[in-house]
Amino acid sequence: MAKFLIRRLLSYLVLIFLASSIAYLIAATTLSPSSYFRQQQPPPSEQAIEQQLEQLNLNPDTPLAERYATWVSGVVVGDFGRTITNESVNEAVARKAGVTLRLITAGTLIGATVGVAVGAYSAVRQYGRFDRSATVAAFFLMAVPAVVVAVTLQVGAVMINDAAGYRLLEYGGEYSANLEAGFWGHLLDRIQHGILPTLALSLSLFAVFSRYQRNMMLDVLGSDFVRTAMAKGLTRRAAMLKHALRTALIPTITYFTFTVGILMANATFTEKIFGWHGMGAWVVDSIVTNDVNAVAAVTCFMAVCVMAASFLSDVLYAWLDPRVRVS
């Protein structure tokens, strides 16, 4: 098992480096940092612009290979350079990464857990009322774009607040500015602000995982090992949980990696809509301002998140499947 995980980890490190490098090269050849400075009022002189671009390693007159070598030499020691506003990229990442991680971690845990549970129970109650209701809800959520889900939640929050007569649900920002309520008051305020964005991400994951887990569960319910377990004296509930669900989770764990990429894309829209200043919102702003170093840093962060999810998937896969542990 250890050799299997080490091999996978090394391959993930290579993939992260390749993804970050490709993102930098594409950004460096397609974005135009000089246009950001020319749009300033009053616009600086061409000499000042060139000096600023040279300082930020963004001068288009410098060969791309040389700029890339400079960027890589900094990344190797943990320095992603500076943003187009001359702010440390590392400091911006440290400030914004926690926002996105809180959002996607909560969304993943809730969406995946509820989705797997609903999917497994739907398979056990195939064609029952619960199964039909879950199927309709899942297909509806999969058909609706994440942007529409987020905006709908905002509109619903406004309607609920108006009906309640006070601000029950928060639908903008990460926290209330200038709030003086102590530790527990601030914690409650952040939870209130996090409910709707987390729900927006959770719903899409719930829909996907519930359908996938239902299909995987149906494949194993009639298997010989499940019937054998029940013939040996296990109750149906115990056989479902200990044998059927454990086996059905193996392909679902593998599928989990692919959903993280979709989750990161959904988080980008969710952050912009709900006014969260995370990595997703930052990459949109960075593209608008032609910030090459910031785009590369966000891509590296997203690659790390996807690869971390892949590694977690490998660990869970090895734990669920004994064949991997002896390989």
C-alpha cells in the first residue's frame, strides 16, 4: 500500500508542476499586462510602464523562455512573484486560499456525504416513493447551472428575510463589517454568511453522487457475497452496510476525483455571486487585469486541490479494496 501511494504522490507532483507551467505559458502569451498600466488615469509614460513590467518579470520584449525560467526559479523556492499591483502573490494566496478551502471543504463533505447516503438508500428502496423523489431532485439539480442555483438561493434568501421581518439569511460577503459581538457572535455571523454559498456547492455534488451511488449500489445488491453474508446470519441492514455499501463505494471514491474539478469551477461562480474574496473570484479578477503571475498561482492552487483530492481518493480506495494493500 505504501509503495502504491508513494508512486501516486510522485506522479501528482509532476502533474501539478506541468499544470502550473502550462498555465503560466498560456497566460504569458495571451494576456497583455501593459494594457493594465495604459488604462490608468493619468496614464504613466511608456518608459515607466516598461520599467514596471521589467520589475514584475512581465516585459513582453523579454524572451518567453527567459521569463519562464525566472518564474520557475522563484516557484522552486516558494516565491510566485508579485501581482500586477506589486503585491506579493504569496501573501495574496495565503489570504484568499483559506476562504476557498473553507467553502469547498464544507461543500464537499456535506454534498458527498448526503449524496452517498441518499443514493444508497434509494437503491435499497428502488422504485419506491423516496427513490422517485430523489431521482427527480437529482436530475433537476444536474440540469440547472451552478450560477442559476446560486442566484436562486439569493433570491430565496431575500424573500425569506422579508417574510421573517429581519435578516435571517446572509447572502453577501464572508462576514458583517464592523461587527462587535465577541468570539461566538463572530462565529455565528460567519456561519450565517456561509450557509448559502456552501449549500450552492453542496447541491450540485449531492445530485451527482446520489445518482452515481445509486447505480453502484444496485450493481452489488444482488451479488453472491451479499446473499452469502445474509445466509450466514447477518441481518439485511448489516449486510447492506458492511458488505454492499463498502463494495459500492469503491467506484464512487474513484469518481470523487473528477467531481473536485467541477467543484472548483462552481466555487469560482459562487464566490463572485456571494461576494467571497477567495481564489475563484481572484482568478476572474486576475484575467481582467491581465495579471500573469496571479493566474499561474491560482492554477497551481487549483491543481494542488485536485491532486490532493486524488491522493485522498487513492488512500480511501486502498483502505476499501484489500487487493491494493498487498500490491
